[in-house]
Amino acid sequence: MSFLSFLISGISLGSIYAIMALGYTMVYGIAKMLNFAHGDVIMIGSFVVYYAVTGAGIPAPAAVLISVVVCTFLGIAIEKVAYKPLRRAASLAVLITAIGVSYLLQNLALLFFGADPKIFPNVITLPALNLFGGQLVIAGTTVMSIVANILIMIFLMLFIKKTKQGQAMLAVSEDKDAAMLCGINVNGTISLTFAIGSGLAAIAGVLLCSQYNQLTPYTGSLPGIKAFTAAVFGGIGSIPGAFFGGLLLGVIEILSSAYISSQLANAIVFAVLIIVLLVKPSGLFGRPMREKV
Amino acid sequence: MKKLREKMSLPIRKMVHTILGILVVFIVIQILSVTGVLSSSLENLMPELCFYAIIAVGLNLCVGFLGELSIGHAAFMSIGAFTSAAFTNAAADAIPSVGLRFFIGLILGTVMAGLFGFLIGIPVLRLKGDYLAIVTLAFGEIIKGILNVLFIGKDKDGIHIALINSNQESLDPETGKMIVDGAKGIIGTPHATTFTNGVILLILTLVVVTFLVNSRTGRAIQAIRDNRIAAESVGINVTKYKLIGFSISAAIAGVAGVMYAHYVSSLTASKFDFNMSILILVFVVLGGLGSFRGSIIAAVILTLLPEVLRGLSSYRMLIYAVLLIAMMLFNWAPGAIDFRSRLKERFKRRKEERP
């Protein structure tokens, strides 16, 4: 039974990684850049919820909504100010800038919110599930993470398949110049991608902080990198890839911290990333990238 | 003298000027500290300037010349630091001279960091761009994680190594001593790092990288950076040269780590985190990719700045972040490059109009 409960908490953590991984994978698919600051957008979103609930006394669902809006605009602003001018520059330059943005958000949070860990309020008030006559208890947060993950995944798949905007995203990720010739607003589409990814970051932030009950300016950075790992694991640019990559990574992390060593769990997760990149760089669902001269 | 100057190529001449500059600064600081003008807190900072400058030069070799972004360079620093500090502590009875232990520790730490650079480089350098960067970060986290659960104890039977669980109890109670104590790291390393040996190592590093970059090997490395496929098609062994550049860069980080270990009073693995790697990257980017002199100057200024302007220290990281973004946008954005060249053009024209 303990294995089953570890497995379920792994799936729950994995669901959060999956939602975060969506932000990475969509942006990587379209802008061909690793948005290093994504994890820190998650952190900012969580702080918005924290202050809205504990400071202003706003009910939790409304606070989450505010956080989604704030993160969406933050994502768009970051893209416009820092990434857009570098769109045709070397990828090294874009990556360093993204790291700079991540660092900036962390230190702004440090300055305004302080380094002391905040106790994250109980936002998710779902009752815990009792299974097998009380032998297996699944927390409300866990249920919420899994349900949110599945819903978001279905919504995004439908959005990309059925709407004009979603098709435009696919076209831009395929070939920016050709998409522009077809009359697609490339800048708008990229902004929209950042907006969706960052909006999802807010939701992921709430789930992440509900799971750990703690919030610091560094909350987002390591989970962010792990979520990127998940995105790479599943195949960057692929939405089902982010889903399965996230779940697998969460399960690996929880199981290795339960059965090997909690201190080595991160090292094991990163070792998985390295092995995946070396053996199958395009991930589980990705398409192999061809190199042109 | 003049003949000698003509014989030297431009990069070598630049290096000589930089070394002379370092020596002048060194002498001035020595005079200031002897006469007591320099405050003791600033004096204590001097070795720090040296090892940050050294690792900045090392990372610049990797980012500026090899063209591969490493955001896990602090890990190589930690390997150099832990190897050398473990040695200087373990050999305390066998070799009484601190100087000699430091010297052997320096060699061991440098070689170990270079070896890890080589071993990690074999898989990592097969990847490109963002993937490579994220994998260097992953390796950094793995090394940090393992060092955090590494226990090395010493007693009359020899050295005992354990992972995850402390082996302190299994040591002989009388002669037993923990050298590496998991997350608590290493304490009691002798403070062997001084400003003088720091400057010597910095100059040595500078000479090594300058001659490397201007050798056949260095030109091959830069050719790979500029166009990998073209370099490959003229017969350059890409993997070999990338590995050479990466290992040397890691070894230089190891030198900085050795100095760090013999400078702080307690050495912990958690200090060598992502933030440390970014700090070094800021030095490199601010000083200019591909300019060793710039890296040294940026490392010195950015390490001194918060010390000189005390009120600034809480904004320090924030300023670094803004500088990093601004520098990248200014130097690399096509729009900014256009703007600068237009500005230059206008200045030129104005000069021509007013002879």
C-alpha cells in the first residue's frame, strides 16, 4: 500500500510538472528558446495568490484568477522587452538574457517579499479521499492537481487542433517566414503563446505551493528546471509529451526519494535528463531535428 | 626592446599589457596595505578578487571561445575545492608544511576538476545550444547533490568513504576524524590563499589561456564556434577540440576552487549552486565574451562594488540581473547593433565635415 501511495503522490507532483512543462514546451516550440524565467513567473504568481488571500482577504478562486491575469501580462511583458529584440540573434544571447530575466525576477521578489519562507494558505479546500477503508488517503491537493492537469491538457489539445489561433501557432513553430507570408500575425501568435504558458504557470504555482505549503523567492527555480527536464523528456514542442514527461518525472522523483535517498532525488532526476538527452535527444514524442548547413 | 615588441603578435602584446596592469595594481595595493591606508576588510577581499577573476577567465574560454554556455561551472570549482581541502586536511600529519600541502592540493584539485570536465564533456559536448546549457546545469546539481551526502573519515586504518549515511560511528574513536562531513562540508582548512599567490595564479592562468587561444588548437576551437559544419568539413576533429577547451576551462575553475577552499573557514557544497554559476557568467558577459582582460576587470569591479558601496549590497544581485539583460540587449540585439553602427557613421561624418 505504501508503494501505491508513493505512486499517487508521484503522479500528483508529476501533474504539476506537466502543467509547468507545457509553458516550456509551447514557448520552445514556437520561439525556439528556453524560457528560463518560466519558473520564476510561477513564483511571482504564487506570491500574488499569497498576498491576495492573506493580505487582502480575497476568496481563493478569485485570487487564483487575479494571479493568472498578472502572470499572463508578466509573460507578455517579458517577451516584449527582453526576448523580442533578440529574436534573430544567436541562441546563446537569448539564453543568457533569459537567465538574466529569471535572476531579475528572483531578486525583485527577494527585495519586495523578503527571503523568509511564507506559509502558503490553504487554497484548495477539496476533502481528502479515503480508499480501501482508510488504508489509502489521497489529499485534496493531489486530486486537484491530477484533475487540473487532465483538464488543461484536453483544453490545450482542442485549442490547437480546432481554433484558428492554435493552427497559427503550429504554422509559426514550423516556419516563421512562411507563416508571415500566409498572413499570420507572427508577433501576436508568439505573444499569445507566452500568455498561455504564463497563465498556466500561475495555476501550476498554486498547485505547487499547496503541495509544499511554503513559498520563497526561490520556490520556482528548481521545479522550473525539472519541468523543463520533463518537457525534454517527453519531446520538446509536444503537448502529450509534456503530459507524460511530467508524470514520469514526478513518479521517478518521489520513488527515488522514498526508496533511495531524499537528498539524492534531485541528482537522480537530473541523471535521467542526461540519459534521455544522450540516448534519445528528441524525447519520447518529439520529432528528430534535422540540421541544415 | 623595440624588436621584441615587433615580434609579439597583437594578442600576446595585449596579454603582456594586462599582466603589467595586474602587477602595478598588486604593488599599489601592497604599498597601501603596508602603510595602513587600506581597510582590513578590503585587504581580506583581495584573494577573492583573484579567484573570481581566474574562474571568469576560465568560463570565458568556454563561452567566448568555445561558444558553449556552461551554467554549471561552479560544480568544477567545487570539485577543485573539495579535492584540495580534503587533501590538505587528510595529509596534515604527513606533511607539516602548509605551503607544500597547498601546492600539492592545488595540483590535485586542478587535475581532478580537469578530469571531471573531460568525463562530463564526453557526453555533454555531443549536445548543442540550450540542451548543452541545461545539461551542464544538471551535472552541477548532481555534483552538488553527491557532495552533500559524501562522508570521508580518517583513522589509524586509513581513509573511509561513505555515501548517504554518515560513517562517523564506524571510525576508530581515538584516532578517527571526519574530513568531509556531508552537508556540513569541510572545516578547518588552513588559510593558505593569499593575495600574492592569487596574483601569481591569475597571471599563470592568463598566460595559459592566451597562448592556447592563439595556438593552432585555439584557432580550431574558434573555427568550431563560428561554424561547426564548416570546421568539420576542413578536417577539424570537433569533439577533440571541444573536449580540450572544455577540460581546460574546467581545470581553471578547479584552480579557483582550490583558492576558495583555502580562503573560507567552512566549505560546503551548497555554496556552489546555480547562483554562483550565474555570478561568474555575469562577470564574463559584462567583461565581454572573448575578452580575458574584460573578464578580469568585470570580476574585480563587481566583487569590489558592494564592498565599497555598503548601501548597495542589498541591491547587488538586482543590479547584476539588470546589467546582464541590458548588456545582452545592447550587444546582441540586431536593432541595437544597427543603431550603434548608425551612430558611429554619424560621428565619422561629423569628423569628416570638420577637418
